[in-house]
Amino acid sequence: MITSEEIKRRLWSGANDLRGSMDASRYKDYMLGLMFYKFLSDKTLETFQATAGLPKEADLVQEYSQAYEKLGENLTGMIQEVLGYYVLPEHLYQSWVKDIRNGDFELQKVMDSLNTFERNIAVKGDADDFKGLFSTSIIDLTDSALGSDLNKRSKNIKDLIFLFADLNMVDLQDGDVLGDAYEYLIGQFASSAGKKAGEFYTPRQVSEVMAQIVVKSSKIKSIYDPTVGSGSLLLTVGKHLTKNDQRDLHYYGQEYITETYNLTRMNLLLHGVRPEKMDIKNGNTLAQDWPEDPERPDEGVQFDAVVMNPPYSDQKWNKREDKPLKVSDPRFADFGVLPPDSKGDFAYLMHGLYHLGQKGTMAIVLPHGVLFRGGAEGEIRKRLLEKNYVDAIIGLPSNMFTNTGIPVCVMILKKNRELSAPVLLIDSSEHFVKIGKQNVLREKDIAQIVDTFVNKTETKGYSHLATREEIIANEYNLNIPRYVETLDNEIVQDVDAHLLGGIPTKNIADLKVLNSSVKDVLDESLTPVREGYVKLNKSVADLTDEVLEDERVKNKSIKVATKIKDYLHDYWQELTTVDSETELENLRQAMLSDMKQILATFDNIDVYSGYQIIAEIWKNTLTHDLELIAGLGFYNAGRTREANMVTKGTGQKKHEEQTGWIGAIVPNDLIAQNLYAEQVQSIANLKNKLTETEGSLSELVESAKTEDSDENVILYDLIKKNKDDEPQDSFDNKKIKAELKNVDKGSTDYDLLKKVSSLMNQKTKLNTEIKNEEKALEGAVYERIEKLTDAEIDSLVYQKWFGGLKAAIVNLVKEPLKNELQTLDTLNERYATTLSDLEEETKKVESEFESLLSELVVR
């Protein structure tokens, strides 16, 4: 059984191998287009199988071909009634694969298949969702970028066809594995495409922030993205709804770039969105309003949620059509002014707001300039605030998007806010981790943003609830630093402490965790030196030991550990009995939420660090393992082994080979460490001996390189040399053996040569023993995987998933204490040397200098 992560890795690796020098933003159209055509072919065969009542083991391609010969358009018409499309037997993806294997493949057949699909769809008036997906302007198989001649293009397309040949797209769609893989590929292509990615992709973390806020703010049955890109924002919102709400959800979107418009339609269809539940249009969002309600031409269709990531500061927003927009346009009329021609940010915002329902929520990504720029934009911002539409501003880190390095913000707008409701401003600009060239929000960063929004909480240095009066006092400027002051963690220097010594008591008072947890221990470690200043009467190392060994700290750690033990006990049964991949996201969210609730009951613990620990466990192990458990059952998955495939060679010689076996969910190293501990220890002992032997040989080599040493005289010529006759780091074994025959036994030369020879023989022997024992252990583990008992699987999998969890969470109790003790150590060192100490040191140096001068004699 193949997991979603394995499919993603395989497809992206294949994409990199096959696309050669073709630009990633262009190659994606070919790869994702053919992937989608495989899905259409598989759906056609599945529908035929269901209607014909054929068993799964039937040769569906042959049965479909025979049935089509008999029934013709009656058969394809029936399939089209069900799906809204069909693929003819001769044009199935499977027929391409068959031709390749038979040596009958022609690139023209692929072109004919795609063109025929387009023509068949065009005949059916209600199948707009599939029209134009494979037009030659999108997938041009004559493009020289695919290969300089027909043979090269044909080979590249054949390789691409084989990439999806063995994947059953229908089965993969059931658990949304197919949609996730497609979305993953879009994201990977976006990373490779650089600035061009801005045309079609919103980073997952930004989509998550927007989607979670929108879902937690409104009851959603319809959602609209006026700059829909690849559709990732729409789908992320849908993912956070219940299954029932997902079935009722209607997706609307518009996209200007035709290739990207096709991505959206394919993306939604692959995620299981029914054609009747999606309305996606290829057009200019601002040039002509869409969608429109014919019965209400001046009101616009209203949606429960509007999300978008429009082009930043679009300089052509009002120049793409013959007739420029005017302020009388219903979308802009309420504001009395148009955005400047050079910056279209507010034009997109006003368009989305125009289509937002009275109880809906809108989330839009914008550059920070919209928060403070003046002129027409200042007037629009003032109007937005006066109408009480702005609910929150969320500042994100810079360099999050592939198409720009500037920091952006997410603006949340609502039309049903209470008049007295403040505007929430969140500064998450410093909450990220750097991955490659991009800054990325962690799971805990997303959770903190969403929780702060939902609970409308104020946190110093992070969030603020700005009243109408504050905003007016700031002349409607919403620049986040005006409301959220950046925390300065640098401790202010104290002049008196530098002059006279001692740690300022105000700095001691700032050690909040130590004062609230072990104040008496802290106080006992301090001695007053004068009013307002103290000194440490013990080392920080000793104080740290006292604090961490204090009963209150230990009891708190025990309570946390007990809570975690109960937490894992409660979830173990659910995790090991999961039987549907669709349960996984709900289970993940429940575990994350419960961890937050548990840690929130304790003071001075970073709840979101605990949240991130659970998120990482899911990312690194649980997601993969639970997919297998859902398909195979827990103990069957535990006893399943898979071929360990490794990539060898480069270029045209690159290939995969099997090197042994690996446990599907139970790691080989855990089996070895727990069930073959004696063998593991024996190998470790041999490796220690090998290290000692190699160390002794290295010492002899270094001695032999040292001139005038006995070793140099006897052994230097026996060291391996490079082509420039420079000594290397090992002896030449053949020369050592030969030299031994030329010297007298019992001589100094013989003893030294014998020592080297013995060490080299010992090294060879140890390497052989290690290799043999490792091979024997590997073989034993390979066999043991399939023979693991239920109890062994329980123990090993628990250790894999949660072996370090309790210690990691308990460490969250100690971490803030350690941080403050480190601060105390810094303060102690900072003020350890006073002005008088420096003066004494200066006098001492001057005295020594004068003494030296007096000893100087002028001749």
C-alpha cells in the first residue's frame, strides 16, 4: 500500500527527473494536465464498471472497448449523463500505456485523444467545467521545450505517461490523497517557478490562517475567490468544514490567466468537488463584475465567505480594458473615490466586499501599504473604518511568498460588526521558521493567530484591540507598529551597577517565572549590597540545581507527566483502530486542541510549544502510519515489510535498486535495539575496538611524519603518498609486509613494523566481523518484521510515536526557569566588574609598567 507522502515524493522526484531545462511554471501544465487526464480515464472506466456490474478483477479496458463496439453512443451518452464527460476506449490513458509497452506509441495519438475529448465536451452544452482543459494553447505537444525533435518529445511524454500509469486515481480520490498530491505538486512547482508562482499559488500557511478564521467566523454555504489562482484558498476553506457542510458548499471563482484557470478547475474536480457545485470563470475580475444577479443588477451576488490573494499593487488594474472603470461602478460608489491607477489593492478589496453577505467574513492578503498610504487610499481606508467593516489586521513575516519578499498582511472584514467593537491588530511578523529561501509559519504560529482572533485577546508585543477613538487619534492610519509595540528583550544597562556593582532589584523583579514559582529559593540566593541592588551568594549553576530540584518544580513536572500519560492512553485506542483516512484530520485537530487545553491549566508553560510538538509528531510519523493502519489494520501494518528502494547512478544511468526490507510502520532500528540488544551491543563493542585500533594507527602515522623520531626513520617510507609524493594518513600494507621480511626478528625495527602490521590486521579483522554481524542482524530483523507479536508491535510503535513526548512536554516546565536563570547569569557577569575594580587593575598595570621602565638601561 502506498501512502500520500510516498506518492508526493515519487511524483515530484519524477517531475524533476523528466522536465529537464523546461521552466517549472510551464512544465506544470503538461504534468498536471496528463495527471488529470489519467483521472478522467479512470473515472470513465469506474463508471462503466459500475453500470455494467463487472467485478474488480475484470479487464475493464477490453470490456469497455467491446461494449462500445456494440452500443456506441448509447454507452458514452450514459457515462456522460453520470460524469458530465467521457473518454473513448481508443483514447483512454490506459491505451497509451498499452501502445508504449507494445512499441506502437505515437505522440500524435496523445494529441488526438486530448483534441477528441475537447470536441466531445464542446458538443455538450452543460459541460463547461471541462472545456478547454487540454487545448493546444495549454498543452502543446509540438513545443520544442519538450524536446528538440519529435523523437525526444515522444520519449519525454512517454516517461511522463508512465509516471502515473500504475496509480488508480479513483481509489486515491476517495481519501483525498489524489487532491492532496495535486495540491502538493502545485506548491512544489510554485517554489521552483519563483516570481511566476504569484500567478497561481498562495502558500499553504497563509491559506490556513485565512481559512480557519473564515470558517470560525461564519456559517458557510457559498465561497468566492475573485482571483482564484489554482483554487488552493477555496479548497483550504472547504477542508475545515464538516463533511455535511462540504457537500453543501458551492465554490465560485474567477481567474484572468487561462492556464491558471485550468489549474483551478482540475484542482477542484480532483478534490471531489462536483461540477454542479463549482462555478469558475475565465475573465478579468475588475473589468466586468462577476457573478451578477440579473434580478439585482446593482447589488451583486452575495457570498458567505470571500477569500483572495490578489496581485500586489497592480499597476494595470484599470488599464486592461477599453473602458476604464468609474467611481459610479456599484462596487466603488459607496466609497466616493477610485483607488490610484498605480495601485489596485483597494480595487480588489472593494470588489470582494461588494460580494460579501451581511453575515459573511472576508479575508484578503494585501501589502502593508494599504494600512497607511494617503491620498485616495487614505480616503477609502477611512470610509472602511467609518462603516465599521474592518475586523482585524494580521501582520505576517516578510519573504513568505515566492513572487515577493515584502511583508504582507491579512485583512479581515465583516459587515455585521457591533458599533463598539474594536479592531484587532496582530503582529506575527517575527513568528516563523526559515526553510530554504522562504520564511514559513509553523503550526503553532498559525494556531496562535487563529486563537488570538477568535478569542479577541490582547498580548503585549503581539496583539492589540484598537478602539475607534485610538484609530481616529491616529488619523485612520492602521500601521501595526502604531498599536502593537515590538518587545525589546534587551535589558537596559544600569550605570550605577556598572560603577558600584550589584544586580538591580528591578531586574530581579522582572524574573516573573522564578518569582512566581520559587521566590524563596531566589531570595535566599541574593544578598543586599545597598538599596536597590543585590549580589549572588552562590553560583548560577548551584542555584539552577536548587531550582530544578525544588519540590514545587518536581511536583509540577509530575502533574504534567501524569496528564500526558492520560492523554496518550485516551488517544492510543483511537489511533490504533482508525479505519478511514477521512478520520485523520479530525483526529489530528482533536489531539492538537486537547494538548492546548491540558497545558493551559498550568502556569508559565508555553501552550503553543506543546502544540507544535504534537504537530511535528503528526507530520513526521502519524500521518504516514495512520494511512497504512486505516487500510491494513494496526497489527497487519505492524507486520508488513516493504522493499527498501535506493536511488543509484546519475543521469541516464539513474535507477532504483532494492537493498533489503523496512518495516511499514515499525522501524528496523527499533526492532534491533529492543529485540536484539545483545547483537547491537556486540557490534557497538567491535566498533569501539575498531576506533581504538584506528586511533593507534593514526598516532603511528603522525609520529612517522615527525622528523628525527625513531618512527620517522623506520616508517616514513611506508606511508602512502599521493602523486606529488606527499604523505597521506595511512600505511601501505604491502610495503609493511615486505619490509618485515627484510629486518631481523627481535630488532627495534622489527618490533615497530610488527606493531603496525598487527594493528592493520586487527583493523581488517574487525571490519570483517562488524560487516558479518551487521549482515546477520539485518537478516534477523528482516525476518522478524513479519513475525512480530501484538505485544511487541504495541511497545515498538508506542516508542516510535511517543517515546520522547513526555520528556519534551515536561521540559516545557523547566524551560522558562532555565531561560530566566540564564538571564540572571548574564546580569551577574555584566555587573561583576565595578569602576573601582577597573581602577585597581589600571593602577596595577601602571605599576608593572613603571617597574619595567626602571629596569631598562641605556648604554
